[in-house]
Amino acid sequence: MRISDYLLYAFRGLSERKGRSAGAAVGVAIAVTALILALGLGESFQRAFSETLGRTLAANSIIVTNTAPGLTDADLLLLGSLPRVENVFGVATVQALVTTASGYRSITILAVDPAHLPDLLGLGNVGEFVEEGTSEPKGLGVVIGANIWMDQSTGSRLHDVGEALTARVGGKDVKLVISGLAKPYGFRTWISIDDSVFMDPEAFFTYVSGRRVYQAVILTLDDPSMVQTVVDEVRALAPPRSNVFSPVAMVAQLGMFVNSLGAFLAFISVLSVGITALWIFDSTAISVVQRVKEIGILKAVGFSSTDVLLIFLSEAALVSLIGGTAGLLLSVTASRFITIPLFVIRLTPSLSPQILTVAIAAPLVANLAAAAVPARAAARLDPVKALRYE
Amino acid sequence: MSIVEVRDLWREYTIGREKVYALRGVTVEIEKGEFLAVVGPSGSGKSTLLHLIGGLDRPTQGVIKVGNVEVNSLKSDRELSKFRNEYVGFVFQMFHLVPRLTAVENVELPLIARGVEAGERRRAALEALKLVGLQHRASHKPTEMSGGEQQRVAIARAIVTQPKLLLADEPTGNLDSANSKLVMELFKKLIDDMGVTIVMATHNLELLEYCDRAVRLVDGRVAGVYQKGEYGKLFSK
Ligand SMILES: Nc1ncnc2c1ncn2[C@@H]1O[C@H](COP(=O)(O)OP(=O)(O)OP(=O)(O)O)[C@@H](O)[C@H]1O
Ligand SMILES: [Mg+2]
């Protein structure tokens, strides 16, 4: 028998029982989709971590935030005196509105000593920070984030170095000058870098905020492995209503979230692979019983037992391939629209050829195994008895 | 020259502790181009003999030769199915067409098993349907055809591979006398045109006029062999 004829014959068999075949194909489609998304999310998290997170968020830093009443220079000194702390600096922030061509836009003014910018951003040096202009805010000269100077949808430039920028903070206007344009940063940490205006702290405390308090303090340690110990000590020392976290712990939490999401999807997938396999088993068994006479006829005209086995297996394979293709299309479409914003990154399932292969193969193998039991029974039927069967 | 040689053929069934003998030492030779009738009471072993000659069943003991193939030595399912496909065409009382396939698709089945390419097997199947006078019914399903037409489709399927041997088990059992006559004339034509050999099991002694010879089985044994002209003796049994 030719391979194309197995498939052709299988197709005739399937179209005989459209309802059951379609049901099984839907099961396969669900299994394939869930499996692709589960594996794809895991992989894209791995990639996000190795390409972005792991590189950008310094593994040896601890972040303390306190929006009200804020952290003082005294707090800074206290936290800086902890053992293992190599470096400490404050970051003052305030929400502001800037006027743009299309009206007001909400931004964050962020005051940090330019010397500490690399630590804050997790960059090797400040040179990597700006696209154009200076990387050091000074006086009323500020560096503005990519979302402010660049149109997010078209990428066209909205502001230039040297232009004035008026920020409205708590009822009064502060006239700033753009002295640098930051490169796109890509994702949110505890603040959105791309939506921030970077300002010289001295000017900030003079013109924007009267009180010398910081909304965040960043500690860097000499030993990344001590992060958790120091986090505990910082929690004990920090003023009430402070939030203490480390990028390392954040990534670990994220990893846990992504893993449990993946596990959930994998569970759905395993469940639907299992249910579909049972369904295929049942549907093949019914089909074999209904077609005993036909099997007898096939054997009488010269089909071998192997041919009969392969005819029934082809039906299961065909259902799997039809459902698998549907699942593939479904997940390719779905992955375009699925973005899971996890407060620092946005995950989109990645569809690598390996993942697609595994996702198609797993239900296929399960269905073949399920169909194999009744298919073998069909193959072993005694032709004389099969022909007499009523 | 004999095309079929059966020597001391036994087929026993074991049911629980009981042994049932379907055939107890049958010996018969069949000439090429012969139209042989196998007659005898119900349960005498006619169907069993046909199944064994056609490689659809395996003997307990004995020798079956078809052409130069020793059928009783074919052990594997592969060998047996290949033998059935190449040497034999079966025609049954119940027609045994696959209901969801059209007439021409039913006729194509043995060629699919053989791996013949689609265009060629369609051509051969239509040719076989033409031979039985049903080319105009090619795309009809069995349920859309009369019993006589269905049996002619089954005959087309049996001969589409140009087999040496046509084994017909009560081929007219479900047909009226007009259709029975049609089938018998078709068999004669196949012998004349294709040189096929036909072994037919039947209860209907009126069909003997078409046959060259009759073997009578009783209780799994050959109880008599009757040449043309000796059939009268059978009617008195
Ligand atoms: N699978 C089986 N198990 C047990 N006994 C069987 C089996 N098949 C056939 N037999 C027995 O073998 C004997 C011969 O059966 P067979 O079908 O060859 O008879 P037959 O001459 O074709 O009868 P009929 O004219 O009714 O078709 C019968 O006694 C039958 O009961
Ligand atoms: Mg019989």
C-alpha cells in the first residue's frame, strides 16, 4: 500500500464520523496551543532574563522606596553604615506634567547625582545612557526619557536638545532646558525610566521640591551573595512604610510567577492531551467494532494486518495533524496579542521551531499510542470470523 | 494441468474441550479453466474448503497448492495476504461491499492493497466494471444498487487483479433466478475470456448445468465426484 493511500483511506474513514473526528481535532488543537504557550512563555522569560533583566538590574543592589514622608539624609547615613554596603545614594522623584504638542503628559522628575546614574540604570557607564546631548543633568538642564522626546507609535522626534521644557509640579511651573535625550530603556523597574526627566539634585531641591527627602535609596553591596541578609537588616532599620526589595529577589519572584503560569498551561495541555487520547481510543474502538466486516473484506482482497493497523493509526495521525495545524495557527495568532506585563518586563510567548515540533509531536505520539490498542485488535481480526460478523 | 491441488486437508476447531471437524481429509484436484461446484448439506465444510484454498484460513493439516504456491506453507500474514491479492478473487453470498465507498472504489480495493498508482487503478477498475456491464454505475454506492448489481460489482472486484482463481461461496444465495442466471453466464464468460478457474460452493443444484464438475462434501469428507451428465444422481440425494 502507498503512504498516500493510507492517508486517503483514513480521510474517508474520518469523514464517515465527522462529529467525533472534529471533537478529537479540537482537543488536539487545545493541547497544542496550551503547550506552545507554556513552552513559549518559559522560553521568552529565559531570554528576557539573559538579554535584559540579568544584565540591567544590578544583582548587588537593594532598593528602598518610601514615597511619604520620604527618606532623609540621616536615613541615608544610617543605611550606608550597614556592613557590606559599599555605596549608597538617594533618588528624589516627583510627578509632573509637561506640555507637549498634543497637550499635557504625565512624567516623573527624577533627581539623582549623575555619578550614580550607572548604578541606578545598571549600565556600565553613563555614555550608554544618552542618544544625544549630555548625560549629566546640571542646573536646570535635564536629560529626558525616550517616551518624552520620541513619539511612541511613529518613532518621530518630538523634542530636541536645547529646547525649553516647562514642567508643572504641584501648581507651579518650572522652566527646564533639555540638555540630553536618553536612549530607550525598554522596560519598567520600580520607576519608568523612559517616562522620566533626569535632573540635578541640587537644582531639584532648589526649584522643584523644598524638602530635602528622597523617595528611594539605592544601596550597592560588595558581595551579591549577601543581598538577602542585608535586605533583612535594611527592613529592620528603614523608616515605617518603606518598601525594601532587590532586583535579584524580584527576578526570582518573576521566575516563580512565570513558572507557575507555565505549569498551569502545561497542566491544561497534559489534561487535553490525555482527554484527547482517551477520546481517540474510544472513537477508534467504536470505529473498529463498526467496521469489523470491512476489515474482513480488506483482508480478503489482500490487505495485510499491517495495512489494517496503519489505516487505523493513520486516522489518529490525521486527526492529530489537523488539530495540530489548527493549534499552531491559533497559537501563532494568539502570541501576537498575548503580552503579559510583569512589572519589569513584557512577556510574549516565543515560538521557536523546537517548541512547535514538541507541541505537535506530543499529542501525535499520545494519540498514536491510544489508537494503537484498538488498531492492533483490528489488525489481528480473523478474516473469516470478521466476514461472518453481524 | 491442475491449478489447484488439495491433499488430505484437515481443519479442526477446538471449542472448549470439544473438537469440531470442519474438514476431515479432503483431497481434490481442479483443472485450469474448470468451473467446479462444491455441493453438500449445510455444515459439510464447503465454505471452509474455499477459505483454505484462498488462504483466508489455515489448515490444521494437509497440502494446498495453487499454481506453484504451497499455500499451507505460507506462515506469515504478509505472505498470505500477498497470495490472496495475487492469486485469488473471492465472491460471497452477502456481496461484502464497503458501504461508504462507491462501486468503482470498491473495485479498486485490491489494487490499493497492491500499491497500484491512482490513475492506473481507476482505469483498471472501470475496465472490470465494464466487463460486468456496470460502468454506468461506477459512482453509485452499494445502497443505491440492486442485489444483482452489487454482486456484479463484487465480481468486478474479484477479477480486477486478473487472478488465477475465483472462489465463490453461495454467490447466488441472495439473488432471484434471473440474477442468478446472469451471474452464472458472467462466470462462464470470465472462464472463456480470462481463463480463470472458478470454484463455487452452492446449495442450488440448478446451477450445476453451468459447471464442469461437482464435488459433494458430507461431514467434511468427499462423498462423491460427479461429471457433467452424472448430476442426476445428486438430485436424488
Ligand atoms: N469458527 C468456527 N468454530 C467452530 N466451528 C466452526 C467454525 N467455523 C465453522 N465451523 C464448523 O465447521 C463445519 C463446516 O462449516 P462450513 O461453514 O464450512 O459449512 P458449509 O458447508 O459452508 O455450510 P453452509 O452450507 O451452511 O454454508 C460446521 O460444522 C461448522 O459448525
Ligand atoms: Mg458455507
